[in-house]
Amino acid sequence: MSAPPVLYTFRRCPYAMRARMALWVAGVTVELREVQLAVKPPELAAASPKATVPVLVLADGTVIDESLDTMRWALRGNDPEGWLAGEDAALIAANDGPFKHHLDRAKYPGRYEEDGLTDHRAAALALLEPLEARLTTAPFLCEPNRTFTDIALFPFIRQFAGIDPDWFAEQPLPHLQAWLDRLVTSDLFTAVMPKFAPWKAGDPPILFGP
């Protein structure tokens, strides 16, 4: 029996969250290596020069170091909920591009060199309005059930809501708020969020999967 893939991850990273959720739904067991971002293990950089999580190293040495590619790899092997039928490239690009740009600057004011003229929280909020409109007619973004697009966007919207939960709860986004609550309280999200100590070479392997 071949060794399980090795997954370098960080519990709170939204990219790593969506990768773990897809791996879990696909029934893939991995050897989980939690990364401490301030002190990254050299094995991470050796696997992927970007040294950013998630990084999945397959048994044959193949390295997948993009979260969306990790999701697709897992689901192409086993897609019991039909997630791949709900991949909206435009929504995902808007999330990973403009929305992530404004999210980072709203979450960490002062970290980035900005002209000070952009209200990044308002700009991020405006990008959520098309999602609210879509969710007025269905509980999820592409299909009657959660699919690839929901999981690809969810960790980032969760992070945005967490900047100021009271403020977010007051916004006119009732359908998006209900969508977010369904995903946050799901058994799937709970399953992929346990805490692990940072990994170092020589530690006993942690097998992580359904």
C-alpha cells in the first residue's frame, strides 16, 4: 500500500481550509504537517519554492502547490457530492483577486502601502452583493447543494465576516449570512479544523482524513 500524500497546511489559512475540505469530502487521507508560518520547516520550501500553504506532495513525488489544483485533484479521484459540477471560474477569480485584495487591507490596515483613499471594507462588501443576489433564489451558489465554488469562496468570506462580526451581521446580506452560517456550522468544516502542533522532522506522522 502506497504512502498517503503529505499535506503542508496551516489551520487558519483560507487557501488551506478549502483544500482540506475538498480532500476530506473526496475521502483522501493525508499525512498532515501543520506549518508555523513564522518558522517554516525547510521541507516545505524543498517541496515548493513558494513555501506557501497548502502544498500536497503525492506518493510519486508530484507536488501540487495551488489550493484550487489540490481541490480538483482530490475531486477528480472521488467526487461523491458532485462538487466539480459547480465550478464558476468568474466567481472564483473575483474572490481570489479583487475580493482578496480588499480583504487583506481591511483586515490588516496599515500593513500595506496604500494611498489612504480606498475604503477597503466597503469595496469588499460591494463584491459580495452579486453573491447575495444569486443566493436569493438558491441556498448555494451553483447547485442546490454545496459545490466547488461555495467551498472555494467560503473561507475568505468567513475571514471577512470575522473582522467585525457585529458590523457584518448588520449588513443587508441575509442570504449570504445564512449561506455562511450553513457552512461554518457544517460537520465538514468542523472536521477539518482541529488544532495540531507545528510539525518538525522526526515527529510521528499524523494521518488526517475521514
